[in-house]
Amino acid sequence: MIDVILGILLQPPVLYTIIGLIVVAVIGCILKAFWETLEPCLVGVLDFLALVFNFVKQVFTALWNCMQNTVYPIKEGIVGGYDSMDQGINRFKKKQAYTHIPTFKPEAYGRRGEAAA
């Protein structure tokens, strides 16, 4: 029974998780023991990492916005060209106003729907 449990615990995915937890616990103990000495260094490192991550995020955001603003007009041109070609070939797909259909005009009638005199 114990050999089955050890066999499961010593398989790579579980083993890596256990080693990671042990490393985090050791680092936590070292930080707790020497907190007064390590606090300024740790705060400085975290400030630097925040600066680096913020810079990387801003760069990727700028690249994404640049790509969006560059690709959209190209896409609209391609879609517009395809639509105009398709409407040129298939006339029934062309959007047009229905000017040949009579419409209701309220000014042609009186106040209550009677014909104007």
C-alpha cells in the first residue's frame, strides 16, 4: 500500500508540485527570518518588475491598437469591393429605395382621416 502511494507521489507532475511547495515554504521562512533586512530590496525588486510588466503591457497594447487601425480600412476596402462586384453581377442584391410603392401621406387627409376639401 505504501509503495503505491510513494509511486504516485514520485511521478513527475505530483513530484514537481511537491518540490515547488517546498521551495516556496523555504523562501517564506527565509523572508520571515530576515524581513527587516530584505524588505527594502524586495520592495525595490517588485517596483522594478512592476515597471517592466507595465512597459510590456503598454507595448503590446500599442501594437494591438496599431494593428486594428491599420487592418480595419484594408478589410473595409476588400469587403466593399466584393460587395460592389457582387451587386454588379447580381443586380437583385443591390439595395435601392422603393420609390414605386405608394406611401401614406397624412397631409392628404383631414384631421380625423377625412379627405381634404
